[in-house]
Amino acid sequence: VQGRIGNSSVSTDGSDYFFAVLPDDGTLKYYLESYNTSGSSSSDIFTYIYNKNGGLIGNSYKYNEPLGLSYDTVTIHCRQADTVYFRITSVGCFSYKFHYEVIPSGLADVARLS
């Protein structure tokens, strides 16, 4: 998924929201590639990850991002196969790409071996 955040025309683009349905129980890994286009190294980009009930389950606060490209990873253990929501927001302008993966918990494999 890719997007831009913090750009303005009539009003500032404050936050981007996405959701995903996790296919398995396990560890959720979220990967963000952001590009600071603000012209200022005092710009910040934030990621919030919520469960289906709106509870915060993971976050990342990247302050004073250098101009150009940077990377971030958020790891959330013990997630159930269910819906999660991603919110990306910033102070300053960024373009970004993100993706996620679920590393299965392995319980199904253990059950088959028993």
C-alpha cells in the first residue's frame, strides 16, 4: 500500500486509514518505508495499529526524520486471525509504502505432531 500524508491544498491531509483481515493467528510484522518530502529534518511520522475494537495494539513514533528515505518495523506478538486497522499521520509531508506479514504461531503444526 502506498500513499502521501501531510500534503495540503484546501485542507491538510491529516491521517490515512487502512484495514486488513489477518489470515492466521501469530505475530504481525508491519514494515514502513517513508520518504520525507517536507524540506525539513524536524518532520515526524507516526503509525498506530488498532484491533477491531479500536484498542491500540502497536505504534511507532519517528521524530525528526531526515530528509529522504527511512524505514521502520513494528512487531506485535500473539495476534488472533482478525481485523486490524492502520493509521498513519505526520507533522510534515511524507510519501510512504507499507506492507505487513503474519508469522503463524505454529500451534497447528504442534497439534498435528501430537
